Amino acid sequence: MPKAKLAAALFPNPLPAPEDLETRYPSRNLPEGARVTRFAPSPTGFLHIGSLYTAFVNQLTVRATGGVFFLRIEDTDKKREVEGGVQSLLESLAAFGIVPDEGTVRTDVSHTEEQGAYGPYTQSARRDIYQAFAKALVLQGLAYPCFCTEDELSTLRDEQGQAGAIQKGYWGKWARCRDLPVDEAIQHVQSGEPWVLRLRSNGNAEKRVPFTDEVRGKIEMPENILDAVILKTDGVPTYHFAHAVDDHLMRTTHVIRSEEWLASVPLHLELFRACGFKPPKYAHISAMMKSEDGGKRKLSKRKDPEAAVSWFARQGYPADAVLEYLMCLISSQFEDWRKANPAVPRESFPFTLKKMSASGALFDLVKLTDVSKGVIAAMSGTVLAGQATVWAREFDPQLADILAAHDGYLAQILAIDRDGAKKPRKDISRYGEVREYVSYFFDELFKSELPLPDEMTQENAAAILDAYEYSAGDDKDAWFARIRELAVRLGFAASPKEYKENPGAFKGHVGDVSAVIRAAVTGRPNTPDLWAICRVFGEERVRGRLRNAIDRIKK
Ligand code: GLU
């Protein structure tokens, strides 16, 4: 039994039997049609918006079928791992509503907490499981150790180049260790030479493998012919092998992942077949694109700050807005559906993988900003103030201190033209804009400027401010009537219409008069409802601002 000897030399330590693993992780008992999907990030500490998108699609497809969505940590590349990466990943995902049903749920320095019966869900804790299946492949002659050094491999590629090989890499007659006599291989192993384990591919470059991608439809690609590495020299599996073993044992029904893996599907199908596993369904999600100079390119971690999910949090886009926007990318029909169903949770949108675009989702910040304005406009003053305060505590501590010194004030401010309004203003697109939006309400932030209407002279403005008497007791009608009276008294028309009919007869119209008052109180030419603003200020502060403006003019 030479193969058994080789397997024993390669894997001297006791390993579980593959049959026992099959029993330990039985088929899931789920209703017909329920899907099992996963999000499988590497703990690099960086979450790309494209990864969030993929995770979101995974979760959505499960929620639509009553299945299971789990999180698996792919930490086989220890070089890329960042301390605390897993915990920060979990937190970023949770902040954007991605909460897996199973998998790693919490980590700290000494401890990883998992949920679910198909674990461990961290690849570094599954070493024996991969080795068990690798050993089974060796026993069947479907995998073999390779002792080639990096130098030998690069010489091989040069030789292939010169000989015009149909494909570069370790395959067929170029695969030197493929037909090494077993005894020789055992000797190499026993003398302590490093080895990797390779699949003994029986693919044929002339043949094609057909498969159906859930997003892209029917696809055909040449069969895999490479004797791909399945275990690295340290015994850790490659992505390809871990994918086959994990998604089989965790009973994943749909592998929804980024399109960068599409080209590897022939290898993956061969690995599933070699291991005796039924392959999952695949859905390859297009990369997130950005338009640039009339063309399209991938959103890049290096060039585009918005490639990082953390950027959206820092800017203060509500998570809900980001998710609503991602829905628009997932389906071109979502926007119409949303208009018809403004208050329905997005999970109820009839979502299918098949309708997703295969050509690349174009990430458009202008569109996100627009969606976000709609999401913020639907918040009450109290809710928006709460969210903005939480944001400020993390990203603008100076503002947070000011808000804390005026408890409840921000909610009052933000209620203006919002609470109870038929068409709430869509003028805030992210919490990061709240500071500027409300700055004139806070004496600490107010920049006293006096932007007067074009035709208004300083003298007329001073006369208006001198004569105007603000009374907090006035309702809106009485308040405006008082301004109109004042306008007429000072030689302004009582309405823009009247002014237009006979411009020579007036200094301006009532709108110009309120513009002066607005400028004095707020320092701005445009604001939400001035009457409501003055009520929030209170009589004394309004009068103070009016006086300051007069002093400014007279100085
Ligand atoms: N760890 C892989 C990645 O981050 C997972 C790909 C997959 O979903 O299978 O690209």
C-alpha cells in the first residue's frame, strides 16, 4: 500500500476520519428552498465597501428564504492579519446592519466567541479538518507532495515560455513531482524537506466545464489542468482547498462572493469532485466601479477614500442610507419599489440574484448623497439630534461638548420644518453637515455676518433693525403682520407683487425687510422658517442679535 505509506509519512499525527466529519456536520434541517450563505472575510482590519455589498447580498438572499447566513474568518494568511481586526470587522458589519446568524460573534485578545453547530468558524482552528481531507486525497492518489523550490518553479515557467506551453504553471509533463516514485517522495519527506501538497488534476485543456452562475447565467470555461497547491509548506490550506472543505462541511448552498474568484471556478469544481462533495451554487458579484474620465475603473483602496466602509461612518452617512443606496445598486427596480413603499422594510423587496447586474455596480457618491438626504429628511428632530450627537462624540468632540452644554437644544432646532412638515427639507446629507447647518443657533459657533439683499443700503437696513420689535408671543400670522406693517411704515411695498407693479415708488418690498431681520438673527441669506427659528432662540437672544447687527452697521 504505497499510497497509505505516503499518507502516513505526510500526516504522522492522528486526524479525524472524513466520514466522522460528515456525521459531525450533518445536512442542515431547513425548509425547502432555504439558502445557506456566508461572508468570509480575512481579518485585515479593512472593510471595503465592495465587501460590505457582498455581505449584504448574502444576508439578503438568506432573509428572503428563511435560511442561515454565517460569518467565517479566513485567517490562513497570517501576514495580512491585523491585531483586533476581527472585532473591528464585526463592529463595522453590525453598524451597517450585517448580523450573521452563525459564526464568530465576538473576539478579544484571548478568546473567540462563536455561535452555531458547524464551527469552528475560524480557519486557523480547522487545521485538522483540512488535513483529514488532504490525507484522504493522498490515499486515493488525487494529491501528492511537491518539493520544488521557488527557484525551480521560476525556471519551470521560463522553460514553459521558451517551449510555448499552452499554459504556464505546474501541470502535465511540467509537473516534476507528479510522478515521483512514492518511495522517493517518502524519503524527501522523512529527510525533512519542505513540501506543499498539490491536487493531481485530471483536467483536459481541450474540454470545457459548463456551470450556471446565479448572477451571470450559463458559463463555460476550459477545465482546470493545474496541479494547484492545496496545502502550503506550513500545512495551512490555500483559499481554494479551504473553500471546498469549509463550504461543504458548513453546508453552504450558495457561495456568493466577489467576481475575482470567477476564474477559479473550474479548479473549485474539480476540488469538490475529487473530495466527493456536491458543489454549491455560485454567484459572483461584480466589483464596485467608479466612473473616471469618461470610463470606468474599480474602486480602489489606495486611490479612493470611499472604498473604506469606515469613511462613510466618519463622514456621518447614516448606515441606513448606505444600505438603501446599496439596494439601488443591487436592483435597478429598487428605487421605484421604494417610492411605492416608503415605509416598508427593505428586506421585503422582492430580491433575486438573477436580476443583479453582471457588468459592475457603478458607485456614485452624488446618488448616495441624494438617497441619504431622503433618509435624514424622514427622521424626526429628536432622532436626528440623537444620531448626530452620537456621531459628534466620536468624530467631532468639540461639537459634542457644545451640544452637551445645551441639552435638548439640538432636537428643538432640528424639529424646525421637519416634525409634522408635509415635505420635510432635504438639506442634510450626513451628520458631518449638522455642525454647519445649526452653527448660527450657538453663540459659540455663530459667525456674525450680515448678508443683505442686493438693493438694500446699510442705512435702510439699520432703520429696519432699529424699528423692528420682536415679540415671542406672536403666532406666525401676527409675527408676519408686524413685519409687513413695519415695511410699509418705512416705505417698502407690502408684497413683491405690489413692488413689481411700481418699483419706483418703493425702497423694496416686505421680503427684503424680512431678509434683513433673517441676516441679523442668523447671519445667513437663507434658512428654514424664520419665525420658528426665532421661537427656538427666545425673545432675549433674538433682540441681542438684532442689537449686535445694528452695532455692526454703525461701526
Ligand atoms: N477570504 C476570501 C476573500 O476575502 C473569501 C472569498 C469568498 O467569499 O469565498 O476574498
